[in-house]
Amino acid sequence: MPVDSLLVSIGVCAMFLIFAFAVAWADHTTSQWLRSRAATKQATTDTEPPYRKAA
């Protein structure tokens, strides 16, 4: 009986760690994508639009 509960505890901990790593990876990937998208958007807004005339 104690071996069964130990195996279940190890299994639960392993599943929690796998889930935590998956969430951390997804957060890192999404944050990296949002940062690159914001940088691209900032770079395009810094330039003068072609329809505006310089004063």
C-alpha cells in the first residue's frame, strides 16, 4: 500500500511539473511574439506616412 501511494504522488508531481513547463514555454513564446510584433509596429509608426507632406 505505501508503494502505491508513493507512485501516485510521484506521478502527480511529474504531471504538475510537465504542465508547469508547458505553460512557461507557451508564455515565453507568446511574450516573444508580442515583443517582436510591438517592435515592428513601433518601427512602422516612426516613419512618416507617404501621404503626409513634410512641413
